[in-house]
Amino acid sequence: ELNSKMAERYGKQTLEEIVNEKILNDQIKKNGISVPEEEVNSEMEKMSKPYGNPEAFRAALEQFGLTEETAKQSVRQSLGFKKLIEKNYKIEVTEDAIKSFYEENKKTTYKDKKIEEVSAEIKDRLYQQELYAKSQEMFSNIRKEAKVSSFI
């Protein structure tokens, strides 16, 4: 009964997640993109720093229903997708864009800070925004092109 209710309630959503994951992995593989274990470990280390110690990080992962291995798989896929986007799109953050963003936010976010102090942070933020926009565009296109038949 539980399985039936869960399939009824979450079946389509779960199927979509599985299909999207498979499509994404296929595109990463098709484009010859690989993510070395060192990159995954480095990213995991960055993610764990705010937690202070490995035990606290593992506890946080458990709260999200993840093991360290499933988190690594997710990180590997995210890094692969990022490389796929960077391979297919040129993402460039100009000095003008940095200055403009600084001017728009200097009274709030960057109060009492000079542009030289926050330029790298702004550049990274703008890069991440553009990367996100391109990822949405690219995945939408990939999903449209995929031939998926569902029998649910």
C-alpha cells in the first residue's frame, strides 16, 4: 500500500529526476568530459569547511538523506555539467559588468568597501549567475532533444 501511494504521489517527479540525471550523464559522456577524483574531493572539502569537522558535515549530509558517496556522485555530476557548459558557452565577466554591479550594490552589500576589495568576489558572483543562466538554457535544449517515452 505504501509503495502504491508513494508511486502515485511521487512517481512522476522521481521518474523525471532519474531521466534528467541519465540525459545529463549521457551528454557529459558524449562530450568527452571527465571529472577527476581530486576535483570531487576538493569540492567536497570546500563544502565541508563551514561545518568545522568531518563528523558535522556527515551529519548534515544525513539530514538531507545523503551519504558521502551519494554527495560525491552529485558533486561529480555538477562539476561535469559545469565543464559541459564552459565547453559550449564562452562565459566572460567584463570589468564594466563588475563596476556596474558594484555601483548598484555599494550602498547595501558593499557598504564601506572599495571596488578593489570586492572585485574578485563580484566577478565570481557574476560568473556563477551567468553559468546558472546558461545551464538552464542548455539543459532545456538537451531535454527537448532527448527522446523519452514514459509509460507511467
